[in-house]
Amino acid sequence: MLVQAGSSEEGRDFAGTYAEAVFTAQRTLAEGQDFYADLKRRAVAAGRDPSQIVILPGISPFIGSTEAEAKAVERELHELVQPEYALKQLAVFLEYEFTVDQLDEKFPDLPDEAPIEGHKSRYELIVGLARSEDLTLRQLIGRLAGGRGHRTLVGTPEQIADDLQLWFENGAADGFNFMPPSIPDQLEVFVDSVLPILRERGLFRTEYEGATLRDHYGLERPGNVNAARSAEPIPA
């Protein structure tokens, strides 16, 4: 399988032409729908079957038996963040140096577009998150701690399942790249409490249909290019 990540114009063009699975970070349903529709259009423009490119937004859910419990799980993780290390990691993506003295200040006024092409989509995601929610640096590194910029969900198993169903049934995702904020506890909670709900709703498999990741994603197996070439007649 060919898997692509990146949401720049160049990245989208590459994905539409070649990728079979796309790992992306979209924060709202509207953003997810726009990205999904755009990638499917690019696949069609490249002469491809749009069903053969699956869009998989990253999600990082904090799950509890109640909303209060889920928020407590999120808060506990945020309290474990080491600010000095987090700021250094943030500087890598934003090409901007921060100090611990700025932690409780509003996010600085940075340019809309990344100063370097390599981190363009991640740069725009982080800056957009900070601005849209008017976050301080401390709040921002807390939000990035679990999902590293991907969408964070906080709630009960039913609420998480409702959210995933909304995206799946409204043209924003073909599936999800599950990124547990902590392992193994939140991974186990998701498997034991969210997946059964999705199965009851007919949204998740009860058994595997094949033996490969390509099978699980419902992607066709490509023909062997070399075999096809060997079958061509040799010019006289």
C-alpha cells in the first residue's frame, strides 16, 4: 500500500495521483468534509477510482465512563507535560524559539504560512488551532500532548462513537487513524468500550475479511506491472 501524509497543495496533488490511504489532521467536520471532497476530486482528475483512496483523519480520544471522568483523564495527561521539552518540539515545527516565561502568554503573532515547505501543513494546523481557540502557549502544548495536533475527543464511549459516526456518514472520513493519548490504558478502553458500540451500529467489522491491510481497507490488489510488460510481444 502507498500511504501519504501532508495537506499542502503539492501533498494533495501527490496523494490524489498516487496514494491509496491518506493520513491527515482535520480539526472540524467542515474542514474534514472539504479535505475529503478535495482528495476524491483529485483522484478522479488523475483518472482513478475515488473509492481506491481512503481518507483517515487522526483522532486522539480521552475516554471515561462520564464526561467528568474523561476530562480528568485529559487533565492528568496535561499535568505530565514537561514544558521545556514541549517548547523545543514546538520550535521544530514552527521555526520559532519560545521560552518558559511565555507559557501563560497568548500565542505570538506568527505568519499565516510556514517559513519552510517541509512542515507546511503541520505549521498551519498548529497556528490555526492556537488562533481559533485563543490559546496560551501552555494550553497549546497541552492540546498537542496527546494527539500531536490531531483532533482530540473527550467524552464517554457513546459520545466518541457518535462523533466518529458523524464524520464517517457525512463525507469527512473513510475511517480513522486511532492515536491513543496513553498506552495501554486508553487503547484498551477504546477497544473494550467504543468498538462494541460501533459494531452494534454496523459501523465496524466483527471479523476480518482478509489477511492484509489492503484487504482490511477494501482496496483492490494492483496488477503486476513487470508481468504485464513481459507479456508484450518483442518487436521484430
